[in-house]
Amino acid sequence: MAKRRPNGDGLVRKRDDGRWEGRIVVGRKNNGNPIYRYVFGKTQKELLEKLHGYIETYRGAELTEESKMTLGEWLDRWLNEYMIFTIRESTLSCYRTMIEKYIKPHLGDKPLAFITTAEIQRMYNKVKKQGRVREHPRFGHQLSDSMVRKIHMMLHQALDAAVRERLIVKNPTDGTTIPKNNYAPKQILNDIQLDRFMEVIQQDNLWHAFFYTELTTGLRRGEICGLKWQDFDESNGRLKVSRTLHKKQGGGYTSGETKTDTGTRTIILPPSTAELLRERKINAVGEWIFYNPVKPEEPVSPDSAYNRLKVLLKKADLPSIRFHDLRHTFSTHALASGVDAKTLSGILGHTVIRQ
């Protein structure tokens, strides 16, 4: 009976065409037969140098027969079997879009086990320069730095899973270079601007309570839209943040868990905000604190809140800030009024303490 060769053991031979061929065992098929990786060289010395690198790379490898699948096949499987019940529907949809638009056209048909770091780097560089399908008036077809980073983080996560499943021995996204974080600068309403905004929202009967609550709590947009009356402790002036509203693929919204574990929190409301919500509750028309004016049985949508913000800012002759900048405005004024960083991070639901 032939002796079973251990994984990582190398075999060398000279081919009929004059080249040298080497192979190593990197795993076993379902029937027990070995899975090989091959390397070639013009001379025996060249081959042995390459083979030594292969042996180091695959040392201790125990790949499975499924390592033959393509990157596209693995990414589909990773989404449908590993991620579908662990991430939000909106995140899953975003992942699918990135895979179909940016990864599969370049490397989707490439066998998973043979993808190199250099190939992934070339893909990143190409989608950065030419990835935008519709030409942008300012950036042309160039993809944003943040999108390239998102593609990398998703692909890195998927290939880490492939390593754990013994489909590849190392993650080829390691060692690639991606754009640095290039966040839009924070815009914060100063005291005068904040007073002006407060005057404008005071005149808006439908939205006054919503934006006053936002400016005195710093909630994320999905969090404030997802508030229910069961979350409001009117006796003690507390508000429990336990869900966030997400946009559904194809339209509509669904509520789910907060962005992070620390996002689920109970905050003590300022007396003025607590009183405002008590008065609002007297005329409550459903379970949602801030409801859709057209369909009171539904929550106000994050998109509607964003659009109304833009209208109010224009009316107040203020800069067109993002909704998230209201959160920054709250935190800045809270720190200035003497709230310590640890307490503020708890109110905001940050994972780490920020100043």
C-alpha cells in the first residue's frame, strides 16, 4: 500500500517539454484523494526556489474540495448561508450591489484559491478610477474613497470566512492599500444659528416636537423615527432607545436593533423635552411617538425627516447641514455646558468614549 504523503510535502520532476514541475499536497478531496498545487520553472533551481515559497505558504494547510469554487460562487454562498440572518436587510442589499457591480466583473470567475493580493489591488485601483456607472458632474466615473473602503471591508470579511472554512490558506486582501478615511467635515450650528433654527421649528406644528427632541438628545435619524410610546417613561422623564428604522429594499421601512450593542440605552431627558413629550402623548394617535402625518399608524420615515430638515434650514437661512450634524450639534453644546465625555458617550450610544 502506497504511503500517504503529508500535506505540504513537495514532489519535483522534469517535464517532456524541458520545464521543471513541482507539486505539493494542500488538502484532501471528499474521497480522500490529495488536492495538489502546482508550480513550474525553467530550471530546477528556479523551480526549487518557487516550490520552497509554496511549501511555506501552504504549510499545515488542510483545504477542502470546495476550494475549487470561484470567488463569485463563494461570495454568493457567503451572503446566502453565512450573512443573511446576521446583518440588516439594507446592509445585505448593499453587499449584493457591491459584489455584482464591482467585484464579479473583475474577479468573479477567478478560482478562489488562486486569487492574489496583486489582483485584488488592481481591482481596487480600477474601480476607484472607473467604478462609477453614471458620470458625476464633479468626479466623473471615479468612485468615492468611502465606497472603495466599503468594498474592501466586505471582501476582507468574506475571505476571512473562506480561510476559516479551509477554502484558502490566507486572506489575499491583507497587504492591499486602500484610500484613507475621508469623512465629510462636521458642520455644527453655533449658538446664534441654533437659536435661529429653534425659532423656525417653533412655528412648525407638525415637526417642532421631532426636531426639539433631536436637538436635546442627539439620537440617530433611524433611532428617533423608531421611537414608540412604550419607550417613554413619562413619570421619570426617561427614554429607552431600543430600535432603529431601516429602509426596505423595494420601498417602505422596517424596525430593527440599534446600530451597536451600546446603542440600546436609556437616557434621562431634559425637563423641557420630557414635558414636551408628555403633552404630545395626550393626543397620541398610535404607538409611534413621531408618526407619519398622512398615515398616523406608521412611523415618520427617515427620508421625510431629512427632507423636512432641508426645508427648515433654508427657511432659517442656515447652511444645508446633514441630519447627522444635528447629532454633532447636540454633543458639542452638551460638552460646552459641562456634560462629561463618558456621560455624553452613554447618551449618544457610542461604542467608545469620544471627545
